[in-house]
Amino acid sequence: MEKRLKVIVEKCPQNHPCPSVKICPVGALSQEGFQAPVVDHDKCIRCGKCAAFCPKMALVLESV
Ligand code: SF4
């Protein structure tokens, strides 16, 4: 089954540097200011590390 990382903006407090940006092994997450992170789907290898790390569960690896 295909997976795709989804950023649930409503769950992200958007008031701090996103810790998951540093966790991503391929640099697929980026953040502008304190906004919710953005995923580069071409770079993302769907490993789920960021989703497991985000304490707010704002990053979800969902089946598509
Ligand atoms: S699923 Fe893995 S590769 Fe994709 S953004 Fe998250 S940490 Fe990076």
C-alpha cells in the first residue's frame, strides 16, 4: 500500500522550531519561521520517523 506523509496544520502549535525537521534523514521537511512544516514529497522516503517523533501528532504517515 502506498503511504504519504500528511501535515495536520491544525494540530501544530506553530510557535516553535519544529523538532521533526532535524529528525528527517533525507531533509524532506522544511519550516518557514514557526509555521507548520512542509514536506517535499519527492524527497520523502516515508520512513515515519518524523511522525513518531512529533509530540503533537501533527505528522501522520497515512495510507493512500
Ligand atoms: S516520513 Fe521520513 S523521510 Fe518523510 S519527511 Fe518524515 S522523516 Fe522525512
